[in-house]
Amino acid sequence: MKAIGKYLVVSPRVEEIKSSSGLVLSSEDTDELRYQLATVVEAGGLVDGIAKGDDIYFDKHQGHHIRLGGELYKVILERDIVLRM
């Protein structure tokens, strides 16, 4: 698989989020969050500063899902990344 241009292929990750008091938020509560953690699987040739294997947060309402080899990935644009870990 090869991403083209400013596109990235990412693998969304399930993140355990705790409240300030230490309680683990339910999946319903985390669904309301706008940004999601993912690992970059492939980055297009025009993407700057992001490489394969980087952990990022992206706007989960952007991009498209794609299933390859039984795995579900998301294809996003570089501009949809809000934070690199």
C-alpha cells in the first residue's frame, strides 16, 4: 500500500481515557470527543514532518475508511492532523 500526495493511511487506536478523578470513561463518553489517536501506517510523498510509525491525533470526522487484508484503516489528509506525539 502506498499513500499518494498529502494523504496518510492511519490505524485508529482505542484509547483508555480517564477523568481527572481517575475514572475510566465509557466508550459512549469517548465517542463525543472530536479527536482520535492513531498510528501512521503510510504517509504520502508530499506530507511534511509525519512518518510511518508516528502516533498522531486527528479529526475523526474527516477522511474515509478502507479495509485492506481484513484490517480497517482510515485515509486522511495531512491537514486533519491536530497533534503529533
